[in-house]
Amino acid sequence: MKETENCMDNQEYDVIVVGCGPAGCTTATLVAQKGYQVLLLERDELPSFKVGESLIPGTYWTLKRLGMIDQMKESHFPEKYSVQFYSQTGKPSAPFYFFENDPHESSMTWQVLRSEFDQMLVKNAEKHGVEIRRGTHVHQVLFDDKKAVGVRAKLKSDKNTRDFRAKVIVDSTGQSALISRKMKINVADPKLKNASIFTHFEGAFRDEGIDEGATLILHTENKDSWFWYIPLPHDRVSVGVVGSIDYLMQAKEKGAQTIFDNQIKKCKPLQEKLENAKQVFSVKVTKDFSYRSKQIAGDHWVLVGDALGFLDPVYSSGILLAFKSGEMAADCIDLAFERKDFSAEQLGAFEAEFISGMDAFRKLVYAFYSKEFSFAKFLKRFPKCKQGVIDILSGNVFNQEVQEIFKPMQTMYPTLKDLSA
């Protein structure tokens, strides 16, 4: 450790990752597996409550690279085999079973308590040699001209501000988006400005057998909002309503709980499932603005997870996109060290592949929110497209084949062509 003239400690690493959510832990762990010295900084002292509890099958392959499959199998997290949709009339679709897409064990995934799951990721990163400092507030990323050279942070252990330096800085600060907000390069999706209100219930109805852990997506009767229904450990179910901010919060003076209760009244199947259930805690509210950074990397820095972009939660794509951005970024970082090339082009070389996959989800999200489009009618007219829909719901989006369902979809939802531009 070397003391500078302004009494700050300079510590040098190969890579510094800011934020230890799924994206940050993935990047840090995979880079550390290659033998690099990695520092992972996190503001919160302990993992906190978060939504985004539902995994999809595509997460299996990142979990495997992280060495966590056995831990997941031994966990108490409910097993998830499918997702099922309820129309505005209350009629359920047939479940979309992931094993119809692939009989491999990856077609079964899990519903997780995020505080526990995120802590598992942190412990796993530590096991692979990542140095972790919690309770550390990163105030800024340090630049030398346009090149990132480190971060300035205040540690829990003392009142001093310290500089930590590295060849690569990874921004995994979630929707705080440390770099992209500072650079003003985030672009909001004008069509997806939503809010969500959510809580947990105990004693709610669960289906039996392989359907017990299914994610349910339920439209309200006017199709202006929808609910998620996610079975969790400890006899809990996560329930949340999502709708446009203008619609959902139009009576905000009545309070979030009243809004939530009134939306439940507009969804008969959900009322039935919650008939004997007890709400565990007061509802929470969040704005689910979808956005994406115009730039995912620069010289010696790269964005991952929600710091790169956030997409509406309807298809539970959040952790998959966090994992895949972290995984792809880690591979680019490894090559950057091999080639001694830390340019924006090298660190952001995964952009085209990643954005293509994210856009596959985005197009399906647009279709979901359209009152002019029906998935049931679409699949009845184009039954061969069911495989493509299951591919996307499974997270198998990082290949061009999944894009093939959108041409026939446009025949029933012409607006999609304009939205996809």
C-alpha cells in the first residue's frame, strides 16, 4: 500500500467490480477463475430484499460456469418447470413447459429468495478468490482523460476516502448506473414506462406436482395491468402488479395498498388463489422504466446488468440478462488481458450478440402489452412458432433463429415492425 500526497491509499488490482448483484458477482467470479486479482465493492453490508425472484432455464449455463449447480440442487428453492398465462377473462393457457424445448436437466430451474440467492453468489465469488469489501460507498469512477483508471470510495472501516486502481472497471451498480448516468448515455424506452406494486403472501394456493413452482402471469379484466405469481420457500408467494405509471398510479392519493387491493379485485383467478392467504408485509412500489445505455463500454470500463440496461419484468429475464452480460463481459476482459487491449471495442465486443438477445425479449414484451395482439390466436394460426416462444421464455435468445417468429408475428401485430426499428 502506497500513501499519496493527499493521504489516500492506492491499491492496485487487475479488475474492480462495483456492485455485487448477479451481474457483478458473475463477472468477478469468472475473471478471478482465470487467475486475475479482482476487487468487488458493494455499498450494502448485507444482501437486501429484491424482486426478480424467478429464474429461467438459460441461467443454468452461467450457474454451471460459476460452479453453483450442486448448491442450487441442494437448496430449498422451489423447482420451476413452466410458466403459465391467464387471459383477461381469467382463462389459463396450457403451461409452457421448458422441457418441451429441451429434455436436458437445464429445463428445470428455480424460484429464489433474492437475499439468499445473492448471498450465495457473493460467497461463491469469495471462494474463487475475489476480494470483497461490503459497506463501501463508491463515489466516482476515476478517469485519466477518457480512460478509466480506478474508483474513489469510502470504506466502512474508516472515515477516509481511498482510491483503488485497476486495468478494468466494471460498473454493476444496477439502476444507480454509476457511469452511464454520469455520462448521460441512458435512453429510456418510450413504450415501457411502468410501475409495480408488490408483496409476499403466506398460505396462498399452489398447484400440485411439477406445476407447484410455476410462474403465473395473470391479466386483469381490462388488460391495463397484470400480476406475477411466484411460489417461494417458507410457504410464501411473491405477488406483484405491473401497469403503466399513468394508469396504475392515477389514484396514488389513496395509497399503494388500496391501489394493489383494487387491482386484485380486477383479477378473479388471483382472488381465488389468495382467498386463504395472509399478506406478510406492506406493499412496496417501484418504477420499472425500461432503458438501455447507448454505450456499453469505453476504454478500460464496461457495463453489466441493470447498469447496462433494464427490461420490463414480465418474462423474468432480469437475472438471465445480468448473468449473460457478466459472463460475456468476463470473457472480453480475459481476452483484453491476453491481447493487452483494453479499448472500448475489445471490452464491448459482446454488444451485438447481447443486444440481439435482449431485443428478442423486448419484442415479446411489446406484444404482451398490446391490446390488439393475442398469443393464443397467434399460436393457433402459427403453431410452428410455439417452439420459438418457448425458446425465448427459456432464455435461449442469443442466436438468430429466435428472431424468425417475429415476421409471422408482425402479420397479426403490424405495429411491432415500427417498434423494432
